[in-house]
Amino acid sequence: MIEELIVTIGFDLGGTKMHAAAVDAQGNVLYSERQKTEASGGADAVIERMVGLVARLRQEIGPRGSHISALCVGVPGAVDSERGVVDKAPNLGWDNVPLGPRLTSALGIPVFLDNDVRVAVIGEHVYGVGKGARTMIGIFVGTGIGGGVIVGGHTHHGGRGVAGEIGHMTLVPHGPRCSCGRRGCVEALCSRTAMERDVRKLIKQGWDSKVLKLMRKEGRDDLTSSVIERALDDNDDVMRKVVKDAQYHLGLTVASLANVLDPEVVVIGGGVTERLGERFVAPIREHAYKHFLVQRDREKVHIVATELKDRAAPLGAAHIARERLAGRLDSAPGARHGTASWPVPSA
Ligand SMILES: [Zn+2]
């Protein structure tokens, strides 16, 4: 098929919701839809729902449905993109799930897998705040903290294909315990989970705060981005302190990475940033700049909030599917994560 006519699907598989978009060669979203993941139903049921959602997309875009030529899934966890296997995705409760081959045999098109944050960083790089950047860093703040690094215009995968784990850089050696089992990682200090832990700790110590009341009002027992926003609007001392600490540590993280990579763009994304935008990013930028080793032209490092928000991952995934289909990602030196090695039916 002529490359210009090809439609690819970008699929953001989240722990709570899935979001798929059919995208044309110009990056236009022809149709997109969000559905609940219902991960508790197990991997088989989730894969069935994914197949159903792709079928919906095919149907919704009419005759162009027959132009859908590849799919890329952003997975919240570690993937072996060569074998098409999800090694570990804690939010889905998945271990060693052969998602690529399963989807390929159900859909009859090549399927590629990548990490969800790496995919979102590509989305921002191609269509969002990072357009044209050669070197770029993405940090996504949510339940955990995900990251991605672009060097020379391409995602840096590293020798084992696992690069980009910014959330597990050690910031405080004897700091709070992280989900990975170690202590003092960025994620253990700055994620929404870490903020919630600190809010509860301060309240236990006797600080006055409305946060727990706001959580109950939303019918939640966890700290959501909208509760954070409301508490900040109310000038809640506990929330202000906790967010401030997270911004400080994120600033140090950005500075450390910038001192190593000297990026043109650092995009801060994830649910908290989508909600708070510049209000969340401005103090991070300020702390980061203060800790730049070389102060000259520091504003040339653009530290900005996500532009595409939750569209970054599906758009990035659709782009990756297109590039991998064309074999373009294989040509990058050292990139051996571009080819599906399981049998792909001929289109
Ligand atoms: Zn960690």
C-alpha cells in the first residue's frame, strides 16, 4: 500500500483505562475511543477487549479501516519488544504475557510493543512540545514515575532495551521505600503515591488539613490529581508543603539529567501535570535551573508541561507503528528493537 494512505493504531493500555486512536500519515486522529481496562478480569479478557476496541476503530473509520496496517501498544511496565512479550506490568497484574503474538493472530496485522511512557515521550517529540528536538527528556508523574530519553532524535533504548527509568534514580540513599524495593528513588519521593503517604504522615503528626475530607467527598480513598488541585486552591498547608517537596526533588532530578544530557526540551507529564499545568511545572523549572552546572543560556533548556496530555501515548504509539512498519526505526545504530520476530501474516 502507498505509505501516505496507511493508517496505524496507537494503543495506550493503562491499568484503569485503555485509549486507542486510528491515525493517518499526517498525524490526524481519524477516530479514537477510551474504554475501561477491567484488568481484574485477567489477561485473556483484557486482550479480548483490546481486539474488540480495534474492531470498533476499523468500523468507525469506514473504508479507511482496510488501510489499518499496524498497531503499537504502550504498556505500563517492562516489555520485551523483540519477542512481543509483556515481562511485567504490575498495574495490570501481568507476568510474561505474549501480548504481541496474541494480538497479531487475532488482528492479522503487525503489532509492536513499547513502554507507555516511552511511547508518550515520542508523541510529544513528534506532535507536541518536543517537535524538532534532538535531545529530549520526559518525566511522567502519576501513581509512579515514568521516564523516557530521546537522543539524536530517537528514543534511547540502551543495550538491554530498558533505558529511561528516571523514576528509579536514587535521590536520597536512606529515603522512603520505593515500589521497586529500594529506598529514596525519585518515585518514592515525588509520585502521587509518595505525596499521599506524606500527606497522611503529616496529618498523623497533628497538622491541620482538609485533604482527607476532600478525598471522601470524591468517594475515593486515594489522593487523586483533582483532590491535589482542590486542596491547593484551598491553600491547604499540608498539600502545599507536600507538593513543594515533590517539586524540589523533581527539580533536582531534571537538573541532574540536564547536566548529563543537555537537552533542548524536558517535558513533564502524567495526571498531576495534566491537571495543574504550569502551576506544577514552574517551581520544578526554578529549582532545576538553580542546579544547572553551566548557567549560560539555561533558558534554552525548555522545561515545560505536556501539551498533548492523554493523547500523547496513542499518538506516539501510532507513530512508532508507522516507523517500524516502514523499517525506519531499524536503521538507527544499535536499535534492534524494531522488528517483530514472531510470525506476522503478510498484509
Ligand atoms: Zn525505585
